[in-house]
Amino acid sequence: MSGSMQDKIAQLENYIMKKCLWQFHSRTWDRKRQNERILGMTRQLLLGEPVSTETPEERCYWVDAVTMAEAFKVRCPWLADMSREEIAGLMDGLYERIDFLTVTGSLNQELNDQHY
Amino acid sequence: MSCEVKEKERVGCINPIFTCQPCGAQFASIGIKECIGIVHGGQGCVMFVRLLISQHFKESFELASSSVHEDGAVFGACSRVEEAVDVLLMRYPDVKVVPIISTCSTEVIGDDIDGVVTKLYAELLPTKYPGREVHLIPIHTPSFVGSMITGYDLAVKEFVAHFAERTEPSDKINLITGWVNPGDVTHLKHLLAEMDVDATVLFEIESFDSPLMPSGNHVSHGDTTIADLRGTADAKGTIALNRYEGGKAARYLESEFGVPAVVGPSPIGIRNTDTFLHNLKVMTGKPIPESLVRERGIAIDALTDLVHMFLADKRVAIYGAPDLVIGLAEYCLDLEMRPKLLLLGDDNVNYVNDPRVRALQENVDYDMEIVTNADLWELGDRIQNRGLELDLILGHSKGRFIAIDNNIPMLRVGFPTYDRAGLYRHPVMGYAGAIWLAEQMANTLFADMEYKHNKEWVLNVW
Amino acid sequence: MPYHEFKCSRCIPERKQHAVFKGKGETITDALPLGYLNTIPGSISERGCAYCGAKHVIGTPMKDVIHLSHGPIGCTYDTWQTKRYISDNDNFQIKYTFATDMKEKHIVFGAEKQLKQCIVEAFKACPHIKRMSIYQTCASALIGDDIEAIAQEVMDEMPDVDIFVCNSPGFGGPSQSGGHHKINIAWINQKVGTVEPDLLSDYVINYVGEYNIQGDQEVMIDFFNRMGVQVLATFTGNGRYDDLRAMHKAHLNVLECARSAEYICNELRKRYGTPRLDIDGFGFEPLGSSLRKVGLFFGIEDRAQAIIDEETARWKPELDWYKARLTGRKVCLWPGGSKLWHWAHVIHDEMGMDVVSVYTKFGHQGDMEKGISRCEEGALAIDDPNELEGLEAMETLTPDIIFTGKRPGEVAKKIRVPYLNAHAYHNGPWKGWEGWVRFARDIYNAVYSPIHRLALLDIGKDEIPTDKGFETQRMLSDADLPDEVRNDPVLREYTGKYNCLKDLRKKTYPPFERNVLAEAV
């Protein structure tokens, strides 16, 4: 019913690409940071690990992360049946995929422009 | 008790009455069949003019840009014109006439559009488009000179000068309408037909009011042909209805080809229409037919119902194109109204010497102001701060908030009139225009009386 | 073949890199239109200039400001009264526009003296306005007038006034987008940090990239007020000049139109550490999620949820009434820059419409990445479209409706495609829950217009139906609807007022809470 790991990643990817905007900041360094921080926090949240929200910056990342973690749980009931290791693997795969879509595989020629 | 002509005192402009020269050249160019103009400058110079024209007509017209960007502004952008002409010709196989319309930026950087045109005639056209009839016409319209009015006047002259060619004298006359609406052209052509006068109308813009057809794409454009423009040199005479919008072309034909020119007056109101018919009669030898006597009679009849009862002594401010404003002022006087303020929106120094303006100065027996180089602040400020009392405003849509905020009824007239439906369909010229104007002014006043409960009961027994 | 070649553009082969079909299973890494490149001259592109991007799009929505353009008259006239960015101070910024009216002598001898006189005159003419933005144009840029120096001179002589200078001539960049960038950077460089605001709430945001088209900003401010969130400044719709000078003091920048205003958010993040939160203000679910994110940031997400619950209960039956009737209708979503991604997914999700094409006049590749990601498969994405390509696309895609600008809308009309104004809206506001229903209502009225149906009839060729004296939108939209949908007791048509802002502007709110969290954030 839930399919392979690839299918699962695709479901999460679909949510991000359709519903989110945070992954589309306009420069490579910015996208990398956004992906790392927000997906990293989402991973922590899904694993039940503590997340630091002390600085405004962290809090802003957390806002997107927590929204996404909640949405994943609602949309992907199979998440509840996954082990911590599986979730970690899933999120690592998702992170890799989003990085590919928005950074390493991106055809956006402005990404490496020095100026905003 | 006098009519004073003065220039706006402030050096800047608050709420301009006109846009700049390239707009006028663009408006002229859309009147020509198989013509797409290329505006040499930034993209806004085209994008906004297309928007403005589409706001007025609720139609889209084709105009291109050479899209000058930073590098062009620094190093010269003539190559952009070359590319633009080529791209345009490749993709629009029917296009024959391509005016190259300059703007402030490309005039300041000194792009030689005449040189580009010479080069294109020598290189691109014979090699890539052999056998194709293409006319490239440089039109210099720096935005820091004149206004949309002078831009139009100049462009008409440039088109005529490019094409006009003496062959055999014809029986036709040239009728240069000036910046008018399709409704005006329809009515003017009706007057010509009644007079049995064959005329080349510059420009044939009736089709600006184009249909939404069940099949096929109908792009709005004018219908004046290259042959029409060529033939202007063979005409037995030219009548330019508007002194400042087409007068230059009429005088050019006169000096260059000996085509006699009659410039003005704008046939707004009964009297100026009479003069127009008189000019037609003199130029062609054709009599004024009974049908027009009757048409005039219908107009006079309609006006008689309105003038001394409703229109008399109504105080009016008028702004917009100079020929329109002056023509409307003259007509208002015939209607017993009192034009109090005329705003002419550019710095043309000839306005003070316009015989019509002189006549106003000599004959008006109440306080009237004519402000040249005016902006709309001149109107708002007089109403709000200097005690100008008005019963009616005549002008285009850009002044709408003055009327709205000061509770003064306003009849939209001129260009653009985007905040009222379908006005381009109605004439202000000729007898039909005289009826339309007077009745619309009256109805505007009537509606205002009702909204304000100001003697609205008067109309019970009219 | 993901890249799409228009027949009309075969002779300009570089155009092929600017249009992409979203193929099955394909992503933005398979094909992405080129973007924000110099326009092909003579292609009849729809792009504007960098002056208008700065002055008209971003500058002028500021409401308590004299907007003065330094140049010939046309730039000023042309960008006046062509948009619907209203304000709650009687639309001063719509009603008044100022130009230095540069003439030939100024081109030759310089126009700095003229500029100074105009500044003084303008302040004198409007004694209640003490703030001014001056916009450079092509002409004043090329003659090299030092506008900053003149502005400073006036500010030194008139201590009660403040002047902002934006140097963004029309030729600066491929499109209006160049001007967005320039004015963002000019504003943060010159003005941010020069006013220290009163912080009234523990929860203070800037609302950035929102231009109050038909009252959108006021709708959103209502939500923020109801949450107890103080909107320190709106960049720039219905915004006050001095509030925008205090942007550095907000706790969070909430960014709506990233295309036009991400730059200032990025700079605020870099210089002042204020985080940037990108949101969607259109559509029930995206808007709710956006408010919830703002709530989460401050730990008051329950307040957002209360609004979501209330508004959804009030408006969902009306949105769904339209969704039932718009499902499967094809739309070309052809706006300027940001709405292609703000709307692409949500008109599909919440109104059931199929987005068959997106385009952007002035956007960058980043906008296309967002837009294409949010489209369904099969959509055609076009960068910097031109007149012939637009016609060709409409002829092949046969949309039921097109969302675009006023003038391209007239082109669509002629090939019998109804249009809604994507920039200025038809009967907005379109933000907020009610606004989204208004949008759906406007789409419905356009798609099911009886006149539109009559436009399709060729009385010269077709059988003329003579059995009806009239048709209604409802007769057309419900003809093929199942009975249970047609008679659904829950669903209903829009029940709001023509002018929904009137009541909004009368609303009062409890005072903000201050220091509840003891400077927690």
C-alpha cells in the first residue's frame, strides 16, 4: 500500500514541490542552507528529537519544519508504521532528492550569481 | 472682465494632461494598414502606450519595441533596431510599413535611426527580403520635446512625406482628421458622402471599433493604405481639421506639391461644421445638399430644446487636446455656456497666436482663463483653493478624480476616456457630434441635479 | 520533447529555450525555460521597463508620499491610473502624480535646478504630505543629474521633509524586474533604520511584497490584527513611508511576492537578522497554513487556527459551490511574475480547474521552478511570451479562460476566450477566504457568460437556436451537473457585498499585548 522507499520519498517530495516555497530561495548557498536546516529539523521532529528554536532564524526554520512534519503525518499514514531508522533513511533520501531538484540538478542559471 | 492667456507658473507638472511624443507617433502608426511601428527605446515606452490605447478602445493594437537595455544605453542601440526590423518582418509577413519611432533615451544617446534605415535598405532588405515591399520610416519623437500632440502631428507629416508622390492630379481631396475617434471618422465620411466628395481620410480608423467574430482572429488596426498615402500629393486640396494634429502634413503637401491646404477650424459645433462644409464646397465646387441642410436642422432643433433653458450660463472647465479644447469652448459659447478655464497641456508657443484664441480674448465678456503648458493641478487648485465655481467639466479620464472629489459633473471627451463605456463610438465632430455633445452635457447635468436634489423637479414638465 | 517550439517563432530559434511542456514524470531538472534574459527586439513582447518596475509596481503603492518622476512627462503620465493599488487615505497615491517635465534645454544644460524647484513646489502644493520618492528615468539617468545631491539639499533646507531617491532608469535590465531589485536595495540602503518605531505588540512583522490590489493588504491586515500581530510596515501596498523606514525592528518578515520583494527580505536577514518567511496569501489552505506559520513563529498558532476555523466555516460552502461548477475548466495562467506560482496549484486544488499553461512576462527562472512544480503534467510554461506565441498557445490549448493583463485580455477576447485581470483583478479583493470566493465567482461569471456563448455562434453558418429568450450563468453551468450537486443543501453562491472593504475599514480591534513574553522573541 505504501510502496517502495522511492515511492514514499516521491510522496513527500510532491508535497514540498507543490505546497512549499522555502526550497526556492534564489541562490545556491541559500537553497542549500534552507534545505539543510528545514529538512534537518523536519527529520528531528519526525524522529522525536529535540529541536532548538532559540534564535529567530531557528524559529523560522522550525515553523516550516513543523508544518511539514504535521502534513507528512496526515498525508502519509504509513509514516506511523516506520521505525526510527526507516524514517531517518527516508528523510535522508528526501533531503538528497530536494537538494537535487533545487540545487545540484537545477537548471536555474541564476543560482550562482554573486548578487541577489 | 477679460480672457487671459497665461502659462502655468510652476515649473513642474502635477497630474499631466498629455503623455509624450512617442505616444502620438504610435497612435498615428496604428491607423495605417499593414503597419507595425517599432519604438526605439525602453520597453515601457511601448507597453504603456499600448495599454493606454487599449484602455480607451477596449482593443489591443500591435506595436513593437527595440527593447533597449543597459548595454544599448551605454554603447548605442542601433543594432537593436536592425534586429527588431528583421524579427518583425520575419514573423509578420504582411507588414509593409515600419516606422522607427525614437524616444528620449535613444535621442539622448544619439542613435542615428536615419543611418540605420539607410543601412537596412542597402543590406537587409535586398538580401533577405528581395521583392518584398517594405517602408522604413524614421520618426524622431524625443519625449522631452512637445507632447503626444506634436508627436502625432509630426508622425502624420512623416508618413505623408515618405509616401506622397506626384503622378496624375486626382479629383480627391485629403481629409486629415487629427486625433479623433472612430465615431468621428464615420460621421465625417458621411458628410463627405452627402457632399459627394471623394476623399482620402487620414486615418481610416473606423475599424478601431472591431468586432468579436465567431471565427478568426480580428486584430484591430487602421485601414489607410500605402496607395492612399501616395495619392495625397495628387489631391486637389487638403483639409486638416485640427491645426495641431495634422496641420504639419497639410502644409507639407502644400509647400512640397502645391496641394492647397486649409487648416482648421475643428468642426466641433454647428458653426465650425458649417465652415468645414463651406471649405469642402470651395475646394471641390460641390454644393451643400439639402440632406445636410436637413441634418443641420435636426441638430439646431435639438439644441434649441436645450440651450436657454438648461445650458445657458453654465460654467465649464475644459482640458485636453488643443483643437478639441478650443473647439469645445467655441461651441459652448454658441450654446450660451461660459467656458471659464481652458487648459492646454503643453508648451506650444503658437497657442497664443491661434486666431481662435485671439478671438476669445477679443470677445469674451466675462472672466476666462486660458492656461498653456497646463497640468490638471491648475484645475483642481482653482476649484479647491481659489474659488473657481464650475457647473461642468469637459475632459479626458485622467482628470476624473477632480470631478469626483469636488462633486462637479463631468462629460468625458477626448483621449483617453477609459472610465466610460463606448465613447469612441460617438462623434464630437460635425452635426452629429454637436447633437451628441449638447445632449450628453445636458444629461450629465440632469443626472447631477437628481443626485444632488438640485431643482430636479424642473425636469417634470420638460 | 519538453522544450516547445512555437510555429510562429521558428525564425527566432532562441525562443525555443523559453517554453517547456511539463511532461509526464518530468521535473524542473529535465527542462526549465530560460528567463530574465534580454528581450528579442521586435518580437512584440509584453514586458515593461525597469522604471515602471520600481516606480509603478513598488514605489507608488506607498500612500503618504509624493511620487515625483525626474524626466519627460510620458513616464509619469503612462504609469498613472493604470493599476488598482488603493489605500485607506483616500488614494492619494492614485490621484496625484508628479513630474519634473524635462525639456530639451534640460537635456542640454542639466535639470538639477528644475528638479529642485519641482520638489519644493510639490511639497508646497501638498502641505499635508512630508514624504517624497523621486524616480530617475531614462533621460535623467543619461544626462547624469545627481538626484541624491539635490534631494539632500532640499532635506537640509526643509527639515520636516524626507526624500527617497530611486535610480532605476527604464533601460536597466531585461524587464520591470530590474526595477524591483533596484528599489528594494535603494530603500534598505537609504531608509531602513532611520526611524525607530513604537512596538505595540510582542508579535511584530513586516508584510512584504503586497501591493493592496483592490484591498488585498487590508484583508490580510485584518487577519494579523485578529491574531494580535502588529504589522509594522507593509512593503508597499497601503504602506506608510515612515513605517517602512522602521522595517528593521520587526521580528519577522512575511514575504508574499518574492519576485518583487525578496531582495529587501534577504537584506533585512543579512543586516538585521530578521528571518524571512515565504507565504501564500491566496486560497483557503495556503492562506490558512501561512497564518498558522506566523502564529507558530510567535507561539500563538491557536489564534490562527481560530481564524481558519471561522473563515472556513463561513466561506467553504460558497467556494465549493463554484468548485463544483469550475472543475475541469481549462485556464491559461498568464500573469506577470509571482501569481503563476501563487495560483497554479491552488486553483487546481480548490476550484478544480486545470492549468494548461503558465507564463511570466518578467519573472526569473526561479519563478518558473516554482510555477512548473506547482502545475499538473501537460502544462505549457512560457517565459517572456510575445503576441504571436500567446495567440498560438491559446489556439492549441483552447482554454476556457485566461488570467492576464488588461491589454492581452483584449487579444484573448478576440479569439473568444474570456479573461480576468490577473494584475488588477476584476471584482477583488481576491485575498482572504472571502476574496478567494470572489475570485471563483469572477471566474464563474466569465466562463458561463451567456454573451460568451453567443459569441461562439456564427449566424451565417450555424443553426440558430430560437427556443430561448435568455440564458443565465446557472442554466449553462448546471446543465450537466448531477442532481445531488445541483441541489446540494450546503453549497451556495457568494453572499458577500460588492464592496467588502467598507465594513472592514470600520472594524476595531482590542489593543495589542505588549511584554507578555518579556521580550521573548
